Amino acid sequence: MQDRVINFDGIVNFRDFGGYDTADGGKLKRGVLFRSASFHNPSEADVARLDQIGVRFLVDLRRPEERVTEPNKWPGASCRRIQNDEGDPNSFAPHLQALLASDLTAASVRDYMKGAYRGFASDPRHIMLYRAWFAELAQGGPGVIHCAAGKDRTGLGCALTLHALGVDEDTVFADYDFTNQAIDMEARLPRIRAGMEKRVGKPLSTDVLRPMLGVHVDYLREAFDAIAAKHGGIDAYLTQVLGVGVKERAALREQLLA
């Protein structure tokens, strides 16, 4: 999977998540489905390379306060940018609120992450943006879906996309888990730790932070199980909540299968 990663100077976890085989013998196109962390720190060379990809639209899953703190410096006017502006741009991010807990442990952070994943699919912001992502994809790519780190909210969005296109579950989970290899988290940990400590005003151990900074298949399983419990399965959720039924999935396959 390493060939999926596109390395940039100031952007992490940018990769192509197309190219997978489908359960019925099809194959997804490469160069049309992209996922990434945010674009708040690209170099000039990064911007030039991104422009060359020819991305038609970008879906930014972040909340207003995240976009205020780290505003995207790409894309330009030629790319449609989709975001949700509802919410207080001065609020404190939920994951930082979680780090303020007095009994903070690696186990409590894992529990927080599992709880967050259980709520992703029912969050009105995510529903609006996932719907927009699928609607744009049905008109053709290339498209980029991203959040802050490109792993959690983005991870679920990509998993739903691959499922809708007929990719088997093992591959869906493998693509999700690949974030742990795509990002050199150990190298980035000191800087991230320092930034989070500054935001929350308390020391944080790397052991406590690791469950929040990486991905774990158990997290995605929590999201899928929550969807199944509420809607009866991923297919029902796609149809009933995101408006991606049989007709829409056929349109997606027409655009995105080689």
C-alpha cells in the first residue's frame, strides 16, 4: 500500500484510496479518490503538486474552531470547497476537552476514542458533509476528503465510500489501518505532544497520547457496530441517512470503477 502515499513537505497522510478490487470483480480507478490531513502548512512546491492533480472538489470535515486555528492554504478558486460552518469558532475541541480529565490514562483515552467513533455517523455535521462527498463523487472526481489528521472522521468517510463501491470489509479495514504506516507517528509525537500540552495547559505522556494519535481497527468497528445497531447495517445507513441507495451506488460505480 505504500505506493498510495503521496509525500509532501507540509502535508501528511495524503494518499490515493482508489485502485482496490471489488467483490464482484471490478476495480476502482486510481487518481480520483484522495484522503488527507489538513492543508494548513503546504510549501509552494506542495501547492504546485496538488494543483497538478486536478482535484475538482474538497470536503473539509473539520469544525469551525479547527479551521480558524489551522486554516487551509489550499485549494484555490478552481476547486470547490465544501465545509460546514455551524458551531462556535471559539470553542474548545472535544479531543482537547477529553485531555483535561484528571484521571487521564491510555485506557481512558481509548474509551474516549471508541465513544467518539460511535457518534460519528449520527453527527449532523458529518451527515451533511458525507452526503455532499457522495453527491460530488457521483458527478466525477478527483475529490479529496479530509479532517485534521485525516484518520478518524476521514477514516469513516473513506470506509463508507469503499463499502458503497463494493470493496470487501477486510480491505476496507486494511485501508483504514494503513494510516499507522502512512504517518511516522513516533517521529511526529514530540511536536504534537508539545502543541497539545500548550493548548490544555498540562503535561501529557506519550503513552496517553498514542491511542488518540493513531488508528485502531477496534475504533472503526465501534462505528460500524453503532451504525448497525441504529440502522440495521451499513447499506441501510447509506440509503436512509446519506441518500446513497441502489441508483446512487450505480452512478458512483460508473464514475469510479475502471
